[in-house]
Amino acid sequence: MAANGKAALVTGGGRNIGRACVLGLAEDGFNVAINGSSNRAACEQVAREAETFGVKATVIMGDVGKPEECQRIAAEAIKTFGAVDALLNNAALRPNKPFLEMTEAEWRRVISVDLDAAVWLSRACLPGMVQKGWGRIVNFAGMNAIHGHAGRTPVSVAKHGVWGLTKALAMEFGPKNITVNTISPGPIAPDEEEKNASAQARAQTVGRVPLGRMGKPVEVAAAARLLVSEAGGYINGQMIQVNGGGAT
């Protein structure tokens, strides 16, 4: 598909769900800005793959856990493509540590990446969306937000915050023809945590999924592609659960 004149910014776009979203949007004709925090080579590989769909792709490295970096990342994407029409706030940290052992710095780091980044990137991209009278923001939550998770308190708190942010922005910017939604993935493979988990733990995870398997990044990306499309323009302020039927 030829470029559709729109551009998307995807954080955490170098692997797994982020990579699948980048490639799916490129296939749909979006020029894509790919953000990563450390692995530039992976992001550049995704950019090359995206360009095979006839669109333009750029890599913007940076730490979305820092407000000034969010501003720079968005500004570079806007400078490159003229606007960010679709923002996918995918980057996240998911450390596992007992609540009483967590330091203040560890708490704030997770909140900054998993919640604050969506705030600052949305603030940076929304003015352009308002000016054009069209925009899409897709945030990512997860089962940590739906059910909570022992040992991942800051993740659960941040992802609940993302869901609240989604609902509030959907109400405020819906009249401007800008939709804001959240995707909540269930167990998805490949996943670094799952790769490192025991076979028993993986079996327990799959055992809680009615479909009897883990999901694929492309299946999460399919939901994102709908939400940023013209056909998805009446979906606003919603949480789309892509979890095989409700696994915790």
C-alpha cells in the first residue's frame, strides 16, 4: 500500500508488540517513527522492514521516562513527517519486586515510563492533531491493570493510570475528532519474561487462557490497526482486551 499521508509514532517499537504495530501501520500506509531506548540496531531493522511497504520510516532513540526526552522525540517525529497523526504509547517496564523491598527510585522509574510518558507524549502530539482535526492515541495497559499482580505494584498502578488518562482524554478531545483508546494485551509470545520463565509457569499461564495458547504480537497489532483506521473512528474511550478470553 502506498503512503496515506499520515504518520505514526510508536514507542518501544523495536521488538515484540511495538514492532508488530510499526509493521502493521506501515502496511496500512502510515509513515512511521520508531522509538527505542537502547537497541538502535533493532529499531533500524524494523525501519528497513517498514519501508518495504512503500512508506518512510525513521528511528528516534530516547528515554520516554524523561519529560524533556518525550518532547524531543515528538518534535523530531513532527519535524520529519509534518505531524504525528497516530501516537502509540507502547513502551513499558515490568519489573517484579516485592512491594516492601522497592526503593523510591524504582517506584518513580516505573511510573515515569509506564504512565508519565503517555502524558507527556500526548501533550506534545495533541496540538497538531487538534489543528488538523484528526488524530488517534492508543495506550497500552495489560492484565496487570485489570487484575493486579503481586510484585508488580507500580506497574499495576501505572497501567490503571493509563486507563484513567485514556478515558479523560477521550472525553476532552473527542469533539476534535481525536480518539483515545487503550489496548490490554494478555499473555503474548515472544516475551522476554516468558522466555525466562519455567515450563511449569508457562503451562500455568496458558492454562488460564480459554483459547489454550499465548497470543502473538501481530494479534495485538491488529487491534491497534483498527483503532487508528478510519473504520475505527467511532471507537473512543474504550479498553480493548486482546487476551484470549480473560487470562490473569
